[in-house]
Amino acid sequence: MLWEIRALMKPALSVIDLIPNVHRTPALMLLRRAVLDGRPAVLRLSGDEKELAFQDTSVPLTSPIGARVLLALYHAGHLKLKKPALRSLPALEAYAATETAFRAAVDRILAEEDSRRQRLAEIIADPACARPDELSPYLIDKVMSAHLGHSTYGTMQIASLACHRSLSAPATADHDRLRPEGQVICWWLDAAGLRQGDPA
């Protein structure tokens, strides 16, 4: 999943905390199981919805889709509570209600990513079609890898500018036993003759 999409999600425990008197850890485990395994079957989610509903990372993340699953779990009586259930959960319901905006933001991010990938493919196919403002170390590395090979260093014309991929001088080792290694750097000179990209 793209980092930009994960950034739209919230820590799952903070969303679970919108449920009064809930046992947090069992609720997190139940949310994970309901989304990823479909047990208990409170909502039927597509594969894409599962990915957007819950991310099992070092800090588990959920979205308004996950909030909708939590609401279904709550109303079906699956969540372990310290006190009797309430009729409504305004805070959780409000977050779940942002699902349409969340999905629209996800669609925009995915469309932008598709556009970036398509443009990268165009530039790889024809490096001369690139604009100078599109140059970056990442772009130079991708184009040169496609045309010259992954471990080749040298110079190539991209966006009508000489673009370079080289190995930087290794840093001085702190200990005699450590062998310092150089780093791959990509750079170019702009129209004013100023160096851009990775530092030497």
C-alpha cells in the first residue's frame, strides 16, 4: 500500500477508543480477524476494501471502512464491553461517515500514482521527452538502469541535459576493521551550469 494512503488512516486503537467502555486489545484482535479473515461475518468486504480497512503494521491502522466494521461488530454484540452497550456511538459513527471522502482521496492518490508511472515509462522509452523540471536522482537512476544496466555508471542525455550516475568516494572509516563503501549518486548540471541532484 502507498505511504500516502496509509497517512490517511488512523491508529486502530485510537479509533477503538471512540467506543466507550470497550476492552481495547480484544477489540483490536476482533477487528483484525473480521477484516482479514471475515470472522465473524458482520460485513462482506472486497479484497480492496480489506486492504483499505485495516493495515497490520507495527502500529495497526484502520480507516472509516474499519470504523464501519467496528460499528457492525458493536451492534451485533461481538465486542467485549465493561458496561452495557449504548444505543449509538456518535464519535465512531462520525468517523465512519467520512468513508466517501476517504475513498475519494484514495482514488485521487491512485490516479496520481498511475500518472507518475505512465510518465516514467514514457521517459524511459524516450529520455529526450523529459522536461528539465522532471529531473531527479530517482528518474536518472531509473532511465540509466533501463538503458545501460543496473550497475553501470556514466553519462546519458535526459531532457537534453547530460545526466550522470557515479559512485561517490567512500567515507573515511572510523575503525580499521570497517571497509567504507561508496554510494551511488545521480546528478546533472542545469541550464545555468549549477549542479543539481545528489551531492558529491
